[in-house]
Amino acid sequence: MTSETTSAPDSRPIRVRIAPSPTGDPHVGTAYIGLLNYIFAKQRGGQFVLRIEDTDRTRFVASSEQMIFDALKWVGLTWDEGPDVGGPYGPYRQSERTGIYREHADILLANNTAYRCFCTAEELESARERQKAARQPPRYDGHCRRLTPEQVAANLAANKPHVVRLSVPLEGSTTFRDELRGDITFDHTNVDDQVLLKSDGYPTYHLANVVDDHLMRITDVIRAEEWISSTPKHVLLYNAFGWELPKFWHMPLLRNVDKSKISKRKNPVSLVYYRESGYLPEAMLNFLGLMGGGMAQPTEEEIVSKHLNTKEGDIFSLAEMLEKYDFKRISLGGPVFDLVKLKWLNGEYIRKLSPDAFFAALRHTILSDDYIQAIAPLIQARIDTLGQFGDMTGFFFSDNVLPPETVWLPKKRTFEDTVAFAAEQLATLEAAAWDAASIETTLKELGEAKQWSVKENFMLLRAILTGSTTSPPLMESLIVFGKSRSLDRLRRFLETQKKLANQRK
């Protein structure tokens, strides 16, 4: 069986969406895809929708939703419909739509395009081990799709926990059109019987995504290329429901300078980090607009008439993006998220500010009342004159704090052992809840596990964060400095020591 698909006709009113998950700090990739959706909609007189995909309750972070709203608004993006503004196709939080998903799962069960799977975690793991031993790709082996109606009824009567899986055709392929790449075909042997409804009644991404996009009348799905492999599952779901397909646009992934996928291990990826570090929202939006290559560059005539240099052609406003951005120009090569380029661009925007605007920007971020008010109690008992404020707090305002080895290396530890432990501190803090008690507890547990004393453990982190072994209280300083900036400082320390270690070889 081969499934051929057709995209939605151009006559439908354009509707696009982004659907971030509230699982932590808002990602720069969310703003990147959000900007592209916003441009696409506004260029065509369409609607831009924000939907919150919060059905992964194991990773859900209660404060993250508001952080997403604030970060996207910070870069200058607004939406026509969403959880905070309402709209005709709500609710816009998936956790408030669970009844809708269960109804649609029942439709699929009734038309035999989905089935109930009663396999336990142990049975699934055993099947994976057998596949690994046979050098087969790991995937569900289809055991429960062979159950008889009587066996299914008996399991249900026994209240046996189960999930609902997509019944992928055993033969043939699915072909769909990607608007940037053309037709893409997946053989069904490479498409797993994906879980659609979990045993807790919550949907997986795949079911919720398709149901919501259809009911919210999304005409164009513009998302990152990492979702290409999921698209045949989505196409099969659209076909199973008998629904018209949207158009699919899969955008090239943001890359590090070395062309690896952007990740927090190599670059700060949190929008909160860039906001708190003093990047201007106009510069960040401009930088994201450069990603993918869809922005028209100035012609030779414009360069001459406006006295532009090559780099000045990279500077443009959101209004100019709406006028000149062309999705046909997008290059499929991964756009480089180059922090050197971003910092240069931010500097250009800073220099364009009037003195009053520059002062206002400083007071809004680095020198805000809230920030200074949070710092003041930490050093009040440690200074004798107000003039000493800067001596005790410089690290709170510095961009780079890289102490020499004599400051951060404990006397009885080797360079290699200490750098390895700093990497463990980074991993521990990445996973920690960001309050003083949680940070202290997890760091002490790490020290006990690795046989590092509390003094050595905290002194190392203090030196990396502040550049000194004496400072205001460490845990409180971490809270004030913020998780994103604290983790970035650790990453930069580790990257610097890695380079120094290579130079020694």
C-alpha cells in the first residue's frame, strides 16, 4: 500500500502556529521558528497562533509557560490567538483538551487504524533486547495488533493498563510534499507503530499535534527539520481521520559554528540568558532573521547609493523582514548560530541608541532596580563604605570571569580531576531546581559521591562564578545571577580549560 498525499489548496485563509513545550527556559529555536511563522502569516494576511504543548507531565515546569510568553514578547513577537489572548479555536493548552484527544483515539480504534497495546515495560524491554541481539532497529514488534477482539475485551475487563498505538500499514510507503524539499517518501517498514494515547490518558505529541492542527484549521505547518521523520506518521493520521493535509515546511536546524546541532553544551540556547546578559531584543530578532537565508540582501545599486558595507546589509527591522523575506530563498544548509556575529550585531544596535535610550536599556537590564535590590543584601554586612560595593559585586556585572589556575585549583587536586568535577557540577546544576536549598543539597550529594569535600566543592564553583575564592554567599549569589548565566559561566570555564589542556599536549 502506497499513500500519496496532496497539500491544502491556496484558497484557505492562512493559519500557522508554534507549539512550544513548557519544560524549561524558552529556547532560541522557538523564537526562530516563531519568527518564520509570524512572517509567513503577516505577509499573507493570515493568523499566527500560539499553542502550549504541555501533555508531557514528567518534564512540565509550572513557571515555563509565562517565561515563554515573556521571552517571545521580548524579541517582538505577538500572536493572534493563544492561551493568554483567547481565540475561536481554544482552549490553547493541550492539557485542557484531553477529552478531545480521547474522543479522536476512539475514532481511530473504531475504524481499525489504531489498536490497544497492553505490553508491559518489561515486555517492551525484552523485545528491544531481542532486536538488539538480532541487529534489528529498535521498534515495537506489533505483538498487540494481533490480539483478537476477545483478548482485548478480556484485558479491558481486567483493567489492564494499556496505550493506543497507530496501526501503520505493514507494506508500502507514504509520500508527502515538503514545500522546501519536494516529495519525500518513507517506507512503512521504517515507520513505527507510534503510541498515540498513553496509559495515563494523555496524548503523545503525534496525536495531539494532528488533532489540534486540524481543529485549529492550520493550513501550513512550519517547523524544524527534525520533525521530518515524524511527518509520515502525521500523514497517516490525517488519512485515517479523512482530513485534508496542511502544507509542510521543515526549516533547517540552527547549527553551532562546527555545524553540529545547536545545544546548551556548546552555546547558550535560552532566550532568558540573552535578555539577562544585555542583548537587545531588536538585535536578537534581526539575528534570527538572518538564519536560513530567506532575507533579501541589498543589491549592488543599493550598496552604492546608501553607502552600505557588506555587514550593514545584515541589519534590518521586523518591518523590513515582512517586506523582503522570501521563503523561496531559504537554504537547506544549517544556518550557523554564530555568537561572534550576534555580539557584533548587538554592538551595532547599541551604538545606534541615543544616550537616553542607552541609559534606559542599562537600567532595564544590567542595572535594573530589581537586580541591584537583590544583590544589596548579600554584601551589606561585608563592606564598610558604599564605595566598596563594586569591589564585592563586580562579577554580577561582568561578562567574562575567567580566574587563573592558582585561584580555582584546590591544593590536593590535579588539573584533570578538577575540570572533570566542574563538568559534573555543570550537569548537576542543569538538572537542579533553582532555589538555594535545592542547589546546596544536590551539590553536597555530588561531592559525597565523588569524594570532594564541601569546602573544595563550593570553593571551585565560587571561583568559577565570581573569579575569586571570597564573595557574597555562594547559593544566594547563584540565585541572583540566574540559572542561565550561571550555567553559561561554567560552560565557558570548561571550554577555556579544554583549550588550555590541548595546548599543553
